[in-house]
Amino acid sequence: MKSVIVGTDKDEVLARIQRGFENQYNLYGKLKRGRQFFGL
């Protein structure tokens, strides 16, 4: 898996990385809440 970030602006790159982390965190949170909700 190659991840190439194309962007000359450093702020843009950082923002993109931050969004990626937020998406991962939200996804994990949803899975966690879903497990609790279903009592698994």
C-alpha cells in the first residue's frame, strides 16, 4: 500500500493527515458503540 501525498502546501498536507486520523477515530468509535449497543 503506497500512500503518496501530493501537495506543495505543508498546511494542506497536515490538514489531510488530520482528516484521515479523524475518519479512523470516528470509524473506530462507531464500531465500539455498535458493539456495546448489541451487547457483543
